[in-house]
Amino acid sequence: MGLALQILLALVVANFYEWILHRLVLHKLGKSKASPFHFHWTHHRNVRISGGYDPIYDNLLPLSREAIVLLFFFILHTPLFWYYPVAAGTLGLYGLSYFLLHRKAHLDVEWGKRWLPWHYDHHLGKNQDLNWCVLFPMWDYILGTRKKFF
């Protein structure tokens, strides 16, 4: 498989992971206070109260559940390095980019509103059960869950 195809497929897959995990795991399963994914609703509460800011990101690398889940997915995909190293590397860079840009969006709200408006819409729009993607809303557009509020 060519390098460009590995990169493209990894980006498509990573963005879909982002969409489906955010929607089904963090929102659907996470709504229950007994769920180990309920921490996501604490994040939403913090962001709604402060207009986009979340103090959990004040530390550069908090040992947060978000960071642990991203690391878990990276480790889960390490066998790909033997067969498709560029795809595996792209998945790893996507996860790192996700963490860093998500963090930036919640520390610098105006930056997030300008560069990740779909994510701003997800948190501060009328319906927090839309706009699942953080880095780019490809699967939100494909699956009809992108809604502009601002």
C-alpha cells in the first residue's frame, strides 16, 4: 500500500473513531453516573459554566482519562507498525494532535471558536449531542450530525 493511501486511510479511520467513540461511548454510555465514562459530562459541565474553558487542561499532560484512552488506542494499533508503519504513525500523530488541539481549544476559547468552530458548537450550541468530531468534521458531514449554532 502506498504512503499516501496509508495516510489517507489512517485519517479517515481515526476521524471515524473520534466520531463513534465520542457519540456512543462518551455520550451514550457516559450519561449514566455509574459509567466509567461519566467524566466526559464533568468536562461538558465545566465548559458550559465557563463559556468554553476547562481547567483540567491547565497542566500540559494531565493524567486524565482522555490521555489514557488515547494511549490505549495507540498501543492497540502498534501491530500495524510491522505492516503499515506510515498508517500506524499517522494514527499516533492524529491522537497526539487530538489531545493537543482539544486542550488548546479549551484553554484559548477564542482560538477554539475560530479554528474548531464545530467543536465550539458541540459544547456551547443548543444541542450537545451533535458535532462529534474535534479535529475536523468529516464524519459529522457524512453522517448528518454537523449543525452550526454560531
